[in-house]
Amino acid sequence: MRRSTLGRVWPGATAVVLFLAFVFPVYWMFSTAFKANKDIVSEDPVWFPTSPTFEHFQRAVQADGFWTLVRNSFTVTLVAVALSLVIALLASFAVARMRFKGRKSFILVMMMAQMAPWEVMALAYYIIVRDAEMLNSLVPLIAIYTVMVLPFTVLTLRGYVAAVPKELEESAMVDGCTRAQAFIKVIFPLLAPGLMATSLFGFITVWNEFPYVLILNKDASAQTLPVWLTGFRTAFGDDWGATMAASSLFAVPILILFVILQRKAVGGLTSGAVKG
């Protein structure tokens, strides 16, 4: 009986410890954004904002070029994720449904690309973009980010396409649909969980990306929000209140997207990992 009780308790206790370890830094970031400066630099930790203030958020929003960087971040992220989904849909359908020479090699290359550290290719990308005279442009960032999230998207959607019975597609074609129409009307609606999971992964990856923006786009008007987070410094040191407020604003779109897609996205990740 003691072993049985211990077996029921330790998984829950472990989950609680892990939950606190992951949630506490997020709580501390949001709470610090609302604290007065005297509470932030206090020697004794102030666990809850005693006198909440929006001063730090106002200073963050009023920073030079804030709305330009917001527009750049959303433009780069949404376009890169949309392109990767369109390309991955076509590629995953071809890999799952068609038999062609080099198919297994293509899958292997996708797996290798997924494991590759993209930072080691920063110098090569910089030379290519510089020679193309496209520094300080959003177009190279969109292209790089699309390639960055594409392997995961292809491998995940491939499992979903493979899980759809071929008979459904063949029945639609017998009823008069072309192959493209059968894909759009039959297969595409069944891929919704996989599309949500991969779009969430792609959004987080692109939204948080920092090194390539710092290397390729030196012009402040062509940068994105991750670089903006490093700018809250004064002659007297770091402005922690404004930094935490800026970090909170930066995290809000991801939190909103995750709350909206959470259930289907988690299910999509696990299903895509075991199917096909």
C-alpha cells in the first residue's frame, strides 16, 4: 500500500515542481513590469506589486521605432509561416502519396536540416545577402525563416497526410474531382490539427529569432522586436522595469496564440509524431 501511495504521489509532485520552475520566471517578469522602481531594486524581494504602475509600459511603447518594429515582426513572422505551410503542404503530400526516386533521401535531408544548428550558417547567409545588396531588408529574413521552419513542418504534415486513407481521395476522384480538388476538399480539412501545431511552432521560432536580425539588419528601422528588447539601457545601467514591460509585451502574442491553439496544437504534435 505504501508503494502504491508513493507511485501516485511522486508523478504529481514532480509535475508541480516542474510547473513552478517554468511558471515562476514568467510570473516574475509580468509582476516586475508593474512594480515601482523602489520595489524592483529593493534588497528584499517584493513578491507582489505593492503599488502597481503602468509607467514602465508607457516608456516601452514610447521607445523610438516601437510600432515600426511591431509591424516588421508581424510581417516577417506571418509571411514566413504562411510560406512554409504552403510549401510543406505540397511537399508532404508528394512524399506521403507518391513514389519517386530519391524520396527516402529527401526525408533524410529534412531530418538532417531539422537538427542543423542554423547559427553556423550565419556567415554564409550574410555573404549571400551582402552580395545580393539586400542588407537591411525584410525579404532575406523571410526567406531564411521559411527555410528554418520548413523541415519540421514537412515532417509533421507528412504523418498527417499518410494517415488519411487513400480510399477517401480515390472516392472523391471517382465522383468527378480532380486530384487537386480531392486534396483541397478531402485531405486538407483533416490536416487542421497538424496545421495548427506547425503554425504555432513556426510562429514561436520566427518571432523569437535574434541572431540573423542582428547580423543582416543593422538599420534600426529594419529590425524586429527581439533586438528592441536589448535597448533599454541608460547611462546609469539597465532599466529593468521597462525591460520587463517590453518583455511582457513581446510575450503576449505568443501567449494569446498558444491559448487559442493549445488543445489542438498539442494533440497535433503528438499525432504527427506517431502517424505515417
